[in-house]
Amino acid sequence: MYTVDFPPGYSSPVHRHNAQVFLYVLEGSIVTQVKGGKDITLTPGQTYYEDP
């Protein structure tokens, strides 16, 4: 389990996770996208699961 803090306006470069990822948003919002998919905006209390 990791806690990740992104500053406002941060954009992560395209990357790959070689494991399953489960997101839970504590505060603020995050936009996530899987290759070939639509972008999804998550807000506090929302979750998202991503296969490797």
C-alpha cells in the first residue's frame, strides 16, 4: 500500500504498472487513463482498479 501525493496540475508521464493497481482518492481529484481507453476523473471516496 502506498500513499501518493501529487501537487496541483501534476501530470505523470506515460508509464506501465507490472502489477494490479487499486486507487482510492482521499482528497482532491485525479484523472487516470489506460492505453486505448477513455480518461476517468476520480474524486474523494471513489475507487478504481487497473489490471497490469
